[in-house]
Amino acid sequence: MDEWERLERRRRIVCRAAGMAVGAAVLFLLLMFVARHSGMKAQDQFTLICERALHEAEREGGR
């Protein structure tokens, strides 16, 4: 394998790794943006039901 082939392979690996890092960062920022603008409220039904049950138990326990 010639020197230029090794350099080309190394360049491709670095470009792919950098692309994945940038993609992960963009996805993370997008998810953080969505979480902040949704009021940080749980979206799945199981969590909503559990939170409702906890609030009802707190109200009944306070009486």
C-alpha cells in the first residue's frame, strides 16, 4: 500500500468520524430544543399515568 493510499484512507476515516460527531451533536441539540419547548413534560402514556396517580395519592394523603 502506497503512502498516498494510507493518507486517503486516514482522511476518509477522519471525515466519517467528524461527520458522525457533528450529526450526534445536531441530534442532541434538536432533542434539547424540543424538550425545552414542550415544557419538559413527559410524553409517553405510562409516565403520564404514573404522575397522575402520584398526584392523586398526594392529594388523598394530605386530607
